[in-house]
Amino acid sequence: MVAKIVCGKSIRKALYYNEHKVGLGDAVLLHSGGYLQDTATISFKQKLQRFTDLTRLNERTKTNAVHISLNFSPADMLDADRLRSIADEYLQLIGWGEQPFLLYQHMDAGHPHVHIVTTNINRYGERIETHNIGRIQSERARKHIEESFGLVKAEDQKKEPYTSLQPIDINQVSYGKQPTKAAISRVVREVVATYKFSSFQEFNALLSQFNVYADRGKENSLMYRNGGIQYRLLDDHGSIAGVPIKASSIFTSPTLVNLEKLYPGYKMERKPYGERIKHLVSKALITATTMESLQQQLREKGIRLLLYRNTEGKVYGMSLIDNATRCIFKASDLGKDFSAAKVMEKLESFGGTDQNTADNQPPKFTKEQAPTQFPAQAAAVFFSLWDDLTSDEHTESSTGTLRRKRKILGL
């Protein structure tokens, strides 16, 4: 876990920042403390009034707004209840358990994270000291919470395997500039180790992004009956090319038997990240009128929407690959409202069409275009955290973040 504390002079700005995210559909108010009514019924005026009532008790203190972000590894399993519990315990451990606060869950990034808005003026009008709170109290709280909740430690997050995996350039391999086995092995090892999938079909959909195909052969073939796999390169048209590589010849041995052992665990591990996809699909469907526009909006968030068609060309299924959290879901696994039939029905109500859109074939793009098509490949998602949240005063950071002073208008 990485905690970051931002102190400023405007509680309204910190509150508005989060409420604006809620209005855009990119965040939800998850929890509150120190308010008399239920969290879901608190108006913006009531939220702000609770804080201003305290700040007026000590008008000499100008820096009275505190904005805390708790950021977690994509590997952490966190639902809403656990996030509430973590926030409650964190505030208690840093000595702020009696302060009113609002807890927002943001869903516009590839890692789980929450924002806490509060004030450093207590009910007696006293200013709570914030100097070195990140280095001392927050640091102790972070370590305790990582242990008690089984979270990935801040020190270990930099070691997580978020590499910039790129599609294999078939031309380089064909002309001997890049050994076929080495190129395929690199992609397969990375996908198996860092993506979460629950079936062989989903595994192949992930591989196709990088121009690799796991081939079991025809159903009546000896290789298929024996559970064998050969990994093959795909050209720009999605056709098999190059020399096949046996699964057993790859160092990590990604055979069918070994892959099937991963399905149950990965299916459970990816579960919390389905909420992010559902949120982004629901938001995109508000404005998308065609399948092409829906795919484009999702692609900008690092999500690739795959279409599966029958022999007549009719869409019968969809899968969604989130390259930010490195998960893949069948659309129907996200709920009936996200099934292929429901999504197509929604688009058709706008007169949209599913023509001229990507299907379940590998993407067609050049090596230079890859980061635009799949943003998660361009850089490690976790370490692009705080570009959108800035301070108008000073920042206190805990392990895993940079300590810095900066001033940016327009928060």
C-alpha cells in the first residue's frame, strides 16, 4: 500500500475534486465518518458544512484541508467492505479516528485506490499537527495494515512484473532479426505470469494481442487428444506463420495441464476488477452509438473489446481485456446487462451497427502504434498514480512515493 497525504488551504477544492469525479461516473462515495445521517443521503452542502463548522473554530489556521490517497497494488484483492475497513483502521492508527471524513473510491485507474477528505481542525478548535505525519504516523500505519490485511508491501510494488510487453513483429522474426522461440517464450511467460484468465479461449485471446497463438491442433488429432500445445506466431492478418514451439520446450512449461491449474485461482483473483470494467462499459454506453465508438472509448482506458461471430457474421459473444489490471472477462460473466445481446440491443436502439469493428482476430497495428492501442503496455500502471491530484500547499508522503512540493491551479 502507498499512502499520500496532501494538505491545502481549501477544503472545498478537495471535496469538489472528488464530487466532480462522482458526477463524471469515475468515483463513488463509499463511506463516511462523523456525520449524523447515512452516507448515501448526505448532500454536498451537508458534506461541506460539517468541515467548515470545524475550520471556523480556528480561523488562524489557513492550511486546514487534508486529502489522503491510499493506493494499492493491482494484485491486492479488495472489495468495498475491505476498503472501508482499511480506511477506518488507517485513520485510527494515524490518530485521526475522531475526525469527520468522506471516503471515495476512484475507478478511473488500473489499480485500486481510495481518497479520504478530512480536516486537521478537531472539535475543540485545535489544529492537529501534520508535519511529518507521512514519514512517521502514516508509515507505521501502512506497515501494520499491509500485515493485517495481507496487502502487497509498498517496498515490493516496484518489483512487480509490469513490463512493457509489445506485439511480436512478424517481419523481424521472419528475417532472423529475432529468434522465434525467444520471442514467443517472452510473450507466453509474461501473459501466464501477469494476466488473469479462466479458460483456454481467454488465454488465447490474451496471446493474440501480441501476435501469438496457442494451438491444440484439430479435435481428432493426436496432439489434441493428448492435451498438447504448440505456440505459433500470427501475421498481420491473423494467420498462423512460422515454426511452432512446443509448450514443454519453454522454460516455465506452459502446458495445458499447467494452465488448467491456474484457472480457478485466477478466476477468483480477477473478481474485484470486474467492477472497473462494468463501470467503464456502462459509462461508455451512455454516449457510444456504434460498436466502433464503444470500442474506441474502452481502448482509451486500456480495455479491448473482442467480438465473437458465427458463420453468418452475427455477434454471439464478447470478451473484455483490461490491459490496466491485466484481466479478461467474458461479457456475460459481468452480468446479464453486459452480455453481447444486451450491448448490441443498446447500440441498435441508436441505429448503430457492428460492422467494420474489431472481432476476435489479433489487432492490426505497427510497433509504433502499440502504446496508443494498449496504454497499459506503455508504462507500469501503478506508477502513473498521482498526476491528476496536486496540492496547493505541501505534501507528506509515505514509502513508495516521491516527496515534492508543487503548485498547480485548477484542482
